[in-house]
Amino acid sequence: MKLKWFKVVLLSLVLSATVVWPVMGAPTGERGSPEVVSINSETCIDPVIGTSQSPIDLVAPLTAIPSNKEIQSIFYPAFLPKITNKGGHEISVIDNPSFPASGSKITINSVDYKLTEFHFHTKSEHHLNGTEYPMEIHIKHQSTSGQNVVIGVFVESVTGPADVNETLTALLDTIPVSNASVTPSSSIDLNLLLPDANSRSYYHYDGSLTTCPFTEGIKWYVFHTPIKILNTDLAKYNANFAHNDRNTKPLNGRTIYVK
Ligand SMILES: [Zn+2]
């Protein structure tokens, strides 16, 4: 219900303002963590440190997800970001400090996991039945007890403008290609970086960070349906930012759940 309500608000905001992104206005909601977008450029050696590493190829056999592992709700109020290129390929976007933090969170089994950052990988890190997509978005969350949950969204390259994700296109366009910070004139709505509400089947498994230090115990939720980017916009992004995807790792008997 929260998502539906929020979309109505978003629409009215879009219609009432000249925007770069489809949402305007100061973020609302409870106080919470800052939101960060980062493109991780760390170049540490990829060690074999465990048997539950990420990413993986999402393939059968699949197990129906029990209700206590399902995503109960996604609460992503808009927030005004500050986007910083720290050099190399490391990008960060945080809540504009002149506004309250947005309080974005997801809830699983009645536990809240607050948004901590999101970032991009090219190509995709997870594969889907052996298919590698050209990009994957990782939206990271953490509970008060320190449990990490990451939502993955595949990005598919298309040749025509139909159903292209304008929020993603605008966001990528706003990232400075050299060391600089920018504060866009409009807020970002992470709901619009997810697949449509009626296409939100997802996979869930227990894995790891895909960048240093490859910590295990990460709960992954990867949406089945990709969002779309125009191939020319993807090429522009790839011209500015090097690929940063980790190879898929063995499943080692882990269960892949499906919703
Ligand atoms: Zn990632």
C-alpha cells in the first residue's frame, strides 16, 4: 500500500515541477541512515575465503520462499542526493545534508533494514540461467544488529526507447566523470529503479559481498525482471567507467529461493 500511495504522490510531483528526475521535493519520513551510491574500484585480490560467496548463477532447482524470508515491504521515500566522484571509478551519492535523511528501508520478517548505499556493476554480477546482463544495480541495507541485505536489479540493454528506465538514464547522466560533486536540482526515487510492481518476482539466497572484503552472511534478493537502458546510454556509461563485476561463484549446496 505504501508503494501505491507513494506513486500517486510522485505523479503529482512530476506534474507540478520541472525536473531532471521524476520526483521533486524534500524527502520525508523518519530519520535514518544516509543513502550512498558507490562504484567500487577496489582492486584487492579475489580470495577463496568461504563456501557461500557471491555472485552466483541463479538456476534451478529453485525452492518456494517461506513467508519469513519474503520481503514484506519496501519503503523508499525520495531523497535529494549529493553525487561525488572520488576519483578512479568510485562514485558516492549521499542524502543532501540540508534535508533530513529519508528513512528508506525494507522489512523482512518484521525486521527493518535501512538503506545504506546503492551502486552499479558492469557487467551484471549475478547471472540468470547462465545469462549475463550488461549492468546490475545493488541496493544495500542494514539492520540495527548489523545484518546486511542487498537487492539486485538487472539492467538490460535495448535498441529502442520503449520502456527505457528514465530514472536510471538521468541518474547515470548526472554522475561526474571526473573528481567532482554535484547536487541535482531534484530528488531521486529508488522505487523507479525497481521492476514494475507487477513484475517483482525475485530470487533469494545467502551469499557475500562481491567486493573487498567479500564478507559472508549477506542476504541477497535479486529481481527476475530487468529494467531497461538504451544501448547508446549504456555505451556512454561504459566509456566513462570500467567494468567492475566479479565472476560467479559455486553454489556449494546453498538453496536458491524464488518468490
Ligand atoms: Zn555490488
